[in-house]
Amino acid sequence: MDLNELNQRVSAARSEVEGRGETFYPGPSRIHLAHFPPKERWNDWVELDARSWPRRVEKRYMLVPTTCFNCESACGLLAYVDRDTLQVRKFEGNPEHPGSRGRNCAKGPATMNQITDPDRILHPLKRVGGRGEGKWERVTWDDALDDIAARIRQAMREDRHNEVMYHVGRPGEDGYTTRMLAAWGVDGHNSHTNVCSSGARAGYHFWMGMDRPSPDHANAKVIVLVSSHLETGHYFNPHAQRIMEGKKNGAKLIVFDTRLSNTATHADFWLAPYPGSEAAIFLAVASWMIREGRYDREYVRRWWNWREYMTEVRGRAGASFEDFEAALREEYASYTFEFAAAESGLDADTLRDVAATIATAGTRLATHNWRSAGSGNLGGWQVARTLLFLNALTGSIATEGGTFPNSWNKYVPKPPRAPHRHPRQWNDILWPDEYPLALMEMSFLMPHLMKERDGYVDVYFTRVYNPVWTNPDGFHWVDMLKDPKRIGVHVAMTPTWNETAFFADYILPMGHSSERHDLTSYEQYDGQWIGFRQPVLRAARERLGEDVSDTRAVNPGEVWEENEFWIELTWRIDPDGSLGIREFFESLERPGEKMTVDEYYGWMFENSVPGLPEAASKEGLTPLQYMRRYGAFEVSRKVGRVFEQLVPESELEDVHVDDMDRVYTRAPVPPSPKAPGGIKIDPDAEGRRRVGVRVDGEIKRGWPTPTGKLEFWSRTLHEWGWPELALPTYIKSHIHRQNLDADQVPLITTFRVPVQIHTRSINAKWLEEIAHTNPLWIHPEDAARVGIARTGDLVRVETETGYFVVKAWITEGIRPGVVACSHHMGRWKPEGHLGQRMGMSTVALEKEGARWSLNVRKGGGPFESSDPDTMRVWWTDLGVHQNLTHAVHPDPISGMHCWHQAARIRPAEPDDRYGDVSVDTDKGYAAYLRWLEMTRGATAHSPDGTRRPYWMLRPVRPERAAFDLPRSAGSAGPQG
Amino acid sequence: MTATSSATPAELVRALAVLTEPPSPDHARVAEALGFGEIPGSSVYTEVFLFQLFPFASVYLGEEGMLGGEAGSRIAGFWSAVGHQPPPEPDHLGALLGLYAALADAEGARGDAPRGVLAGQARRVLLHEHLAPWLFAYLSKVEALAGPFYARWASVLGAVVRREVEGEAPFDQDLPAHLREAAPLPDPRTEGSAPFLDGLVAFVRTGMILTRADLTRLARTHELGMRMGERRYILEHLLAQDAVTVFRALAEEAGEWTFRHEERVPLLGSTARFFADRATRTAALLTSLADEGETFLTDEFAVKSPQGGEEPT
């Protein structure tokens, strides 16, 4: 017997079977260390029924993939659909999903709780009392659609496009809604990004044109994380599994976090700097690298815009690279380890060790900042910018084990009937003059801007978003939402009751992850994938031969999905096509009829996803059938250094190379299956488009920045009023020691717990049981200093607008002199309202003048419902809503809300009760005005008479003319 | 497909591992690739792996001769040490072979990189500590007891493991921890009958694997009544009927095991010597007990009163 021959025979058999898309080894099996049902048996999968234990009762399932709709990671799920009852029985991971690879965090399986939540909203509701009174009547979808459509149609006919606004939380989808808004011609896309990740994004954007990092953790030698948010709770499943792979391969993990996070517990270096000093540390590391020559000179020479810097800043147009290196040393000489130590409170020798460790990474340096310091501090955008500085020095951008730009690790297919139009009006409630460089809409200033500018929005959609609870200064939001002079009709599209929906006119029930269509793609490793979210019961019934064209037919109650909703609404806005928007939602095959969701996605999968038709064909499926069966597809892997790619000859026609080596061509843009990107680079004076950049005589793709290079020095910042910040530098935070009174401490509010996701997961009983409260982290030294004796003692936390009363958690897991309080918790419903019982306290809301108070009347506890588990709720403490006491802190450049608070901590007063909140909204407005004073607006500083640099990212980009500042710029109102 | 080290036929190991599971139609293509012919019915599997030869390392490496125990914990610890969550039955032969193949894959994929070297070391430890000490004895019993399908399976697996061991020469290192920790068969005259009976079914203490089939054969040969149950229970009742005869028959069996182990000394070195020594000691103790006559044995191994409801079979 020849064992090698036998081994080869088995290998060949396995290859052959798996090549057919089947599984050679039966599974789930202990043999090949996998735990997933083989995909060829997803249609009829047998498991023992857990509830029948110890009897062995077999249950038959259809396994239908979908995509999680909790955080933005878009991990793959497999819904186990009971073949007898056609109900979902559980959710597990989808092994075919390239990002999550079959693994999920707790939030994925807890989708089961969300779809069976006994308190979920099942029917469209319309307000019948005053706004916020809590009186509702059930209405039909037709009535709601007709009413809303009529208002929008009227607004469009009267050229009031800016009075239609769509405010989205985490979108959980790519392209559908922005396509719709572009088709409507509405500059009304309002995202939550400026309370989330804009700070860090701005830092990345100024460097490389793209605004997010995609670290290749699994292949890194050194991983540097500035993320109390991400790796602990947002993308943490796809990232955490790869960070652990990296660690297993020997990578060193360096975590910057003032608090001992889950990720920090796994770190080789856990550094807890004084909040806001992170940029000082990175600059010290960079300075050391520069001084010691520990950087990739060739990379810097080829890819930084150092010539532009030497010309414009140093006045030396012909300077050599060596001249630049000398200038670089000079620029950063003052950023010593001792300086960073003084700012951060860390030991200088430790920082030296960290620098030496980072320097060992070479091109395998994976770095990441999402929220955390980037979103906590005034100037937080420079944290990400100085962090990427280290990658730019080591040449570790878009390398194996390095840090990729998001756009190269993400794939958004081109949709059918892409609207080639842009809104004509500029919405300056969302994009106000004072914040021309804001990365995204100034969403959290909406109530303040509306008040200041007498703004009005006729139709305001909040889509799975809860600004009253999430945003700072929430009582200002309540004031705005209740005021008919500000909001004509507020339509809350949500699967679950939330604090914002209480102040709506319509509540439209939308599906959870197994009840809706969406297409997603996120940067999670060096590859590109798409994930398909689908109503799983619709897919299951279709497998059984039924034809389901309306998702409401399979969803609980009258719960709908947005895709079909928007198609229907658009048709009612423009029933005869006279507004010119219906055409984008007409069938391709049957013009004059509505486009179906099957047609929309089927067209994209057929025409816009390379490789998918071929993969589907191998299995005898259409691309849409393939995605309905497997839920995800990997478009490419090992994307690599796109900037180094040579521009092909076919794209070089009548080429012009300018004095900055930027290369322009008359050749048209080659057809691409991808949706157009968000960056727009202006053509040259003769109308040629920019195609690349010349480096050492070769024409390379380069970067989507104004120079085509990595922008070490930003002309944009320089020319738009911020020359002192045009380089990666250090900005002292608003909670820097010098800005605090002696009795104030920084309050860190940006961290999350891994089993909750903002306000979206409240109706998941399993998650609530694990995490339902948010005590104040306080170091024992601080607790002793302010007189807090024990964990659990009530503490009054005073901010600039009011206070909240919370319980203390005395722990050494936080830096002395800093306190921290997580969000997610402190959810509430006003007395007398319908609403979520799981996880929501009942509160009394009172207002006297500008003074608001919130007092808890009833906390958590057991309650009767259709789910017997709700009688087993043993916890009563539901946390405190701290965000109400936060004033708005818009960073004057990135526009990011700077979350960290300057707080005073003291034991609660005798009359204080747990969960009390007290706020003076006048103080909140004064804070808005104070921060406004820091801005340098477009009218005063625009170098070219425009509102915003045209090249910068902008969702639903208006037409070019709308970028021009109005002639009487000083009086710019909401209509622009 | 995963990369594999050139030495270890990982795919073959994985395929053989699959066949330690109860047969299902899904096994057909694996069996076909191996050239084993048709999958046998589940009764054949049950007879071999459930009634005669449990495919769990702890049964053969633990002092109790039963599932789990310290040997099971030690193996679970090994899974953790190599970075895997221990599966529900970490010492199942299929799981161990699956792990072995995975480590070989990792070793092959990463070559001389530190992770590859570590995977290779882990694979060798798994072979030395948790597979080789019991597998040759076990597979020889399977070959002797089972029908053609599983005999063929045992023969190929035996050849694979032999080649793996030969490839790791010199294999004669320290004794595996399971063996270092295991006490020999206790003397019932000083330790009592219960520990003695417990020990008789523990391979690591006696050096011999006693199956139900062995005990049935013994009963038939000596015309003793057979009460079906666990091996310990069967032994207890055989000894109660005619202890001297049973001791002599078991001593003879142990003697044969001594020879089998000695034959493996060139391959397994100290491990084989350990088991040969155990079998020799077992044979000596059993002979001594038989020579002492039946006086104390009658008392020690008296059958419980039939009025207790138990009937001889």
C-alpha cells in the first residue's frame, strides 16, 4: 500500500467534490475542525431539537443567509428556518461570508430576540394627539404613503427640495438611498457620521483622499490601535478575529486606551495616556523615526507631496529630497519623548520602547483609529492623521500586514438606472458656511442651526436613527421636533420604539436583518466582498416554489423593508413621471412598470460584480439565486498597492503633465462595474481628466488627492484658513489640563460594550441581560479624593449644561484623574407612552423655560408579554442617559462632535435619585455659540469663492454650480 | 484545499478520521476515495466502536479505563495549548486525527516560519503523547475483531501512524505523561478488590486491552456463565464463579501482550517497554493470585445474592 498515493487520491477526490461547490467531509464534524453545516445541505438540514432534550427529536431546517443589521460590520448570518412552520428558529454564522467567516459576536444570534420582541412595532402608526403626547392610531400603508408623498411632491413642485431630509443612523447598506436621493434631486442626506467617526475620517482624508483605514491585522508585525470603540464593539468581530490571528503569528499589539478595554487586556503594550494627548505621542514616535533615519526614504521621496511643501512653505521650489529631510527633522524636532510624556502622563522610556517596537514592523504596521481619541477631542482628527503619519513614514500603506485605504478594500457595484444628476440646491443646514471642511453633514447641530436660521424641514425622515437619545443636547432635539415651525412632518422609520419616535408624526415599522434587502461591503481585510441582506422567509418560500413580490407578505405584522418602500413612495411622489424621478425606479424590462427588488439586485449581480456570474453559473444558478443561497461573494483578494499601478496606454491620450507631475488625459474614463467614487478631482484648464501622477518617469495611478500624492502638507487646509494645521500636528484638546478648572476631570463617553450597539439592540433580551447599565468608572484615588466610598454609591456628574446622577464603579481599570461612562444605557420612554418595556425606564419629563429634567419613575423588571422570558427579567438597573447633559462641541475643521466632557464629580445630594438628569438648554445653546467662534467659514476664507473644496468627499454631491458661494454670502439662509 | 507538510499524508489522516464517526451516506465518497468499498451498516460500527473498542484515548491512557478523567483533561489541555477550543469530546480518535491533520497543514503552510515550526512541534507532541502510546494496541484489536471494512481502516491507519512515528526518529524520548503518572495494577490482597477490578480494565495499568469479546471468549472456553454489562461487571461475575481459572486465563492473555509490546520496542522504544513491563507485571500478579488458591477469593468476589433481582445469564 502506497500511503502517498492514497493521500493524493483522497486529496484529488476532495478537490473534485469541493470544486462542484459541495462538501467532501460531512459536517459539522469534529474531524476537520469546522462547525458549519455543509452548504449543499442548507436546503434540508437536520438537527436535534434542543427543546425536546433528552428525547432525540429531529428538526428540519432551511438555512437561509442574511446579513446582521446591528453594527456596521455586516457579518454574515444563517437563519435556521423551520421547514414545518416556516418560522426562524435561530441565527448562526454564515461560513461563506468572507468578512466574518462564520463567526459572530453576541449581537448576531440575538437578532432572534429582535424579530420576536413582543413590543416591536408591527403596523404603521400616525400621531393623533399633539406631537410628543404619545397618542397613536393605526393607519394603512397606503394612507401613510399618500400623505407623505403628497407633501414631498408639493415641495418639489415648489422648488423646496431642501425641505426634504433623510437622517440616517448606521446605514447598513451601500448606495441604495444615496441613489434615491440623487434621483429625487434632494441635498437632504443627513448622516450620523459627525457624532461617530468623522474626526478620524478627516485625518485620513487629508492624507490620502480616502477616509477610512483598513488594517491587515492578520498579517501585521505590529498592530497599533487607538480604539476604545472599534475593536471592542463595532467592527470588532471581523477585526478581533484577525487581530488574534496576527497575535498568533507573533504580532505585537499596542493599544492606546485610557480605560482597560477588552482589547487592551490582550495587548503587549497597554498605554493609558491622558485623553487627547495621543497625537503628541505619535508625533514623538515619528520624530524619533525621522531623527534616527528609521523610515522608508524611497517611499517618502516617491509618494509624499514634499516638493509642494518645500515650494509653498519653505519657498524653495527646486529643493532636493535631502533638503526636505532636513526640513522634516526641523519641523518635528520639538516632539520629543519627554514632550509627549509631559502631555500624556506616560513614562518617556515606555514611549521609547513603543517607538522601537513600531519601527520593527517595516511595511507590516497595521494601525487603526475609528472613534475613541479621534472623536473625543477638539482636534481629534489630527490623532488619525498623526497615526497614519507612522504608516506614511514606514511605507506600510496598502502593503501586506499594513494599513489599506477603505476604498481599495470595499466594493460597491454600479446600480441599474444610475441617476446622472445632482441636486441643484445646497443644503446649508447640513453643510453650513462655518464648516467648509467638515467631513460629513453637521447633523448634530441641526436644532441649533434651525433655531438660529429660522430653518424649516417639511418632511423629515429619521431612518433607524435616534438623535434625541444619541446626539448631544438631546432636549434641543425634542424642542425642534415638537415645533411645527421647524418640522412639518416627522416620519420615524424604525423596527423598535425609540426616544425620537415618541416625537414623530408617523412611525413606519421597518424590518430587522432577516426582514429586509440591502447590499453591503466593508473594509475588513485586504480583499473586497459584498454581502446581501435579505428577508429570509421570502427566500425560504421562494425555494419552495412560491412567488413573493412584497416583503410584507412574509414579515411579521405589516413590517416592511425600505427598498420596496422607497420604490413605492417615489412612484407616488411622481405618479405620472412629470417630475422626472419615477424613471429611475421603473423596470428595465418593462418600462412604465415599477422596478422590483429582484430586478434591482439581479441586474447589479449580473452586470456589476466581476466573477459573480461565473461563480453562479458553475452551480447552475443565476447571480441573484447565488446571492440568495450564499449571502456573500468575495470579489477580489490581495488588492495590493493600487497607487503603484501603471496607467495603461489606452488611458493616455493627448496627455498633459503639469509642473506637479499630475497627469491629465483626454481618454474617457473606462467603463467600470463599480459605482462612482465620492472624490472628484477637477480637470486641467483644457478639460482633460486627471488619470495619474508621474513618479520617476512612470505614470502611476497615485492617490485621489489634489496632488495625486500622499499629502503630508495639505494645501486645502492651508488655503481654507488653517495654515498652522496644514501639517500633521498636535492640537490641545478642549479637555486638556490647561482648559480645565482645578476641580474638573475629563469624562470619557465614547467607549462601548461589545454586546450592545447604540440604541439598536435594546430589544434583544439576551444582550440586555448581559449589559444593561453604565456605571461611572472612577479610579480608587479619585473616589477617595471626592468622597465616594463604595462601588454603587450615587454620584452627581456635572457638565457645562447640567448634571446626571449615576452609580460609581471604583476600579483601577481607568487612568487616575479621568472618569468614564459608556452609552447604550439609560434608555427611556415618557410616562403614558407606548414603548419598549425591555431596557427602557419610564420617566417623567418636565420643562420650565430652558430647564429640562428627567426623573426615573420606573426602572426595569419582569413584565407580562407573549414571551415568558420577560417574566424572568431579574434586573432593574437600566443605566443613565448622560448624553442629554452634553453640549455640542463641533470641531471647527472636521465638524466632528468632540465627545469628551469636562466634568465635576461629587457624591449625590440627598434629594438626588438614580438616573436623574437636569439640563439648561440655554447653556447648551451658549456652548454652541462658543464653539462657533472657533470656526473659519467659507465666506471669509474660501480661496475660490466656493463653499467647500470640490475634491473632498460629499454624499449626494450637488451640481458644480451649487458649490459656489451665494453672492450675498453673508446672508446665506437655509435655502442657500 | 490547505497546504500540507510533505511528510504527513494529512488528507489521508483526515479521511480515516471521518470513518471513526457513525457511518452515514456522506461517508461513501470518502470510503470510495480510500478504496474501502461500501460503507458498512451502523450495527457493524456499533459492534466495533461502541461495544468493543471505544475510540477514545482516555479509555486507554487513563488509570480508570473509562472516558474522561485526568487523561481526558490532559488532552483537553493540549487542545487549548495549541490554540484550539477543546471540542466536546477532545480525546475522540476522530478529533485527535483531525487535529493532527490540521497541525500538519499548518506546518506545511508555514514551513520554517515560527508558526510552522510550532505547529510541527505540536504535531509531534500529539503523536508522542496522545496517539502512539495506545493506537497500535488499539488498532491491532480492531483488526482482529472487526469485519473487513474496519479491519482495512485499522490496517491503513496503523500504517500511517507507523510511518509518522518512523519519521520522527528517534522516538524513544521521555515517557508520555499519561504513562508516567499511571500506577500499575493494584494487588487485591493489599488494596482491596474494587481497585483491582477497576485496574483490570485499564490498558495503561495492565498493558492489555480486554474487550467484551475477549471476556465472552474466556467465558465460553471455560464454560463460565456470562453476565452482560460493562467489562468490570462481567469480570466481577466471572471471578465470582471461578476466580482461579479466570486469573490464569487473564495471566495467559497478559503474557501474550508482553510479546506484542516487545515487538514494538524498536518502533516505540520506552513506551513499548513500559507496556511490556506492565503486561509482565500483570501476568505475574494474576499468576500469583491463582497460585494462592481460592479461599480469600470466594469471600472477595462473592456474587451478590440472586434475590437481589439479578439473574445469571
